Amino acid sequence: MTTPVPAATSVTAAADGEAGRPAAPARRGRPATRRIVVRVLAGVALLGLWQLAAVAAANPSFIPSPGAVWNQLVLLSTTHDGIRGYSGSLLVEHLGISLRRILIGSAIGVAGGLVVGVVLGTVPWIRVVAEPVVTFVRALPPLAYFSLLIIWFGIDETPKLWLLAIAALPPVAVATAAAVHGAPADLVEAARALGARRRDVIRDVVLPSALPEIFTGVRLAVGIAYSSVVAAETVNGVPGIGGMVRDAQRYLQTDVVVLGLLAIGLSGLLIDGLLRVAEKRLIPWRGRS
């Protein structure tokens, strides 16, 4: 006759058996590895489709092959036959100058957008008056007011920086105003009940709760500044990656145009990745209730 084993003893024995077994390998790295593999395969597939399109078009001025763009990358990154890069500057120098313009213009636009957004979100009558102006500026394409900026500031760096700043300001202002206006009313009232002044409420309650939306506006602003760099460098934009693209377009150097667009896009992906990392570090509470 078999003696029954108590349930508690069976559970304990099972637990001891599980503890004695080797731990299962961690699977956290598998999703990341899969994403990398999928992205690499997607990139290879896109290169293949690009090559097929170039062969089918049979016109390098219409669709240059990946090999032609690679050759331009090598030529514009070195000194070849006494010619240094493109118009005397290497590709990395063109990109660096454009990134400096984007950085300065975006910083000015983001700072201005934060101030305007906080004011719009906290002062109702200013919101009623100024919000249509911000929306109007946001709807304007950069080339629409670049000519006016050239008349006011000339053809040097100033109109380019102003163009990028004006393009970057509205997204931050709109996102900040909406986030500040929608701050939790109970927290605001609690802070006021404890004796906090208006400035303290904005600094300690409203802005922290609005940071996730503000950061989204910052990312949008930087993206718009990137998309506006070619327009900003249409006049006296060389050296500069946008100016290089515009200049190459005049001479039907499609491979140089594609190379410049790839440089802008890849550097934009890198900057957006850095902004995502900063967002995770600075706003760890995003997505949590």
C-alpha cells in the first residue's frame, strides 16, 4: 500500500528540484538580435531593389546605382586628382557645417518654443490672441519666408539660422502649450493649497507633468529643422550638405544628390536615437501611470 505524500511536501520537493536545475538561459537579448537581423535584411533588400531600379532605368542621371553613390562617397571623402571633396570641402565637413546650423537653429527654436508654449498654456487671454499666429507660422513652408529673411539679414549665416529656428519653434510651442494647459488640476490645486506661488507651481508641478509631450515636440522640431536645411542652404549654402545637394542638382549630379540625402537622413536617424536615449534618461516615468 502506497503512503500518500502530503501536498505541501510535494510542492517543496518540486521547488527543491527546480532550484537544483540549471537556470534557463536569458532570452532578453533575443528580441534585440532579431530586430538587428531584420533591419540588416531589410537594408540588403532595399539595396537590391535600388540596384534593379538603376539597371531597369539605364540612366545614371535619373537613378544612379548604389555603386555610383559609393564611388562618390569615396571621392568626396578624399583628395583626388588635386580636387578636395566637393567645392574644396570634404563630405564630413559639409555635413558638420550643416549639423552646426541645425543645432544652433534648433536650440533657438526649442528655447523660444518652450517660453511661448508655457505662456500660451498658463495665460488664457494670450493663448486666444497668439495661438492663431503660431499656427499660421507652422503652416508656412520654409521657402515662403526665406526670401524675406535674406532681405532683412543678407546672405550670410544669420538668415539660415533664423529659418531653422522659425521652423523648429511652432512644434515645441504647440506641444508645450497643450501639455501645460492639460496639467493635472488636482496636483495644481494641491500645490496652491500648500502655499506654492504661481512660479513654483509651474516649475515643480506643471513642467514635470508636461515633459513627455514637450520632449515629443522637441523631436518633431529637430526633424523639421533637418527637413528645412536644404531650403536654408539654397543661397550661399556651400559648404553645407544642403548647399552641396542644391549645387549638384544644377549639374545633374544625381549620385551626389542621393549621397547628400543619405547623409542627411542617416545623421538624422542618429540624432533622433540620441534624443530617444536622453528621453529615457530624463523622463523615466513616461508611460507609467
